[in-house]
Amino acid sequence: MTPSDRDRALRERHNEFFTGEHARNNRGRVLTPGQQKLVSLLRMGALGENLREGRGRPALDAGCGAGFNTVSLGLLGWRAHAFDITPELAENARANAAGYGVEAEVRCGTNQAVPFADASMDLLVSMNAVHYVESAGEIEQAFAEFARVLRPGGRLYLTTNHPENWIFQDGEPAGKNLVRVRRDGDYRDGLTLYRFRNEAELRSLAEAHFSDVRIGTDMQEYFVKTLRNYVLTGVRA
């Protein structure tokens, strides 16, 4: 599969999932619809006392999917911005945000070409989106772009798959650090994901562009699934 074919397949798969199955499963959600851990970390000051509330400052949801974390940022007082890889996803996220009373600027772009200006954000959130690549170079490029759009002192909050995450079970090796997902019924089935081998590897890539890098592990067990993710935060130097 050529890079252009891979990108087209990824875009089509994400469009289908976030405007179809994901939208149906999330109808009727109430209150803050994004990841509650993000909300809790911000409100308790764990990401910095100055980030408890947005106070109208700009924040970016990178790879926003349905835009529910964009909504969370808006409801916490941030001036919400977001992007994802197709115009359809961007419009879907924009409409979801509007449904919660959040006016968000949502654009089409990628982690390797973030569609916002240099030093324009105080907070950047990347939730399980950075691993849709096929090389460490693309990961490094994403970190470089995240640093570019953050203002000096701006905060990055990022989550990505832990190597023991259930999504990699029964997967097929597809090259260095790459796994082809084999999960019937999951929208990622057949897609190739980047798997960090360990925390040190993730830290090395992040510290090329961020200071005060901290990494933790989040785990939730859902009967037959163990969802385990790295959680990383750092400051734009």
C-alpha cells in the first residue's frame, strides 16, 4: 500500500467511524462529554495552577475526532480550536461543539501540518491520535508541530497507546515499531499503528521539543479489554 493509499484509507475509516457508529453510540450524552480525566487534571491544577480555568485563552484539540474534548475545553472557559484529517470530521466536530453551546474554530489538518499559527495556543491536547503514523520521524514531526503552535510556557497534554494496550493483542508486526491491528468489529481493524516500545522511547521524542516532560500510565479494565495508555505532559520551552 502506497502512502497516498494508506492516508486515503485512514481518512475514509475515520470519517465512517466518527460520523456513524461513534455518533450513534454517543447520542444523548449530557454534561461535559470529553474525557473526564482531562477535565479532572485541569480543574485540580495537576497540569498547572494557571490552567484550572481557561479564562478565554486559546486551546487546541489536536486530532479532535468527534470534538467532545473540544467541548470540554470550551466549557472550562478556553477559547476552543481543533482539527482533524478531513473536512467532514471537522464539520462534524464543529456541529457537536455547537450542540453543547461551544463555538469552536475547527479546521482540516494533520499532526504533521497543524493548521494554526506559530505560538498561538496556551494549551494543546492530543488524545490517542499521535500513533496513526508509520515511522518515528512522523512522531517527531508531530511533537515539533505541537511545540510550534504553543506559546513559550504553553502546556502539552498527550495520550497514546501503551505497548500492552488491548488494541495490539493478536496484531501483526508490520515493520519497526508498527503493528497491523487485528480486531474484528473495531474500526481500526486492518490499520497500522505505531507502538512505542517503552516509556523511554516516548520521552526521548518529546524532550527534543518540550521541557519538564512527565509520563504516567493510565489503565482501565473492561471485562475482556484492558485499556492502557501513556499519559504525557510537557512545557514548551
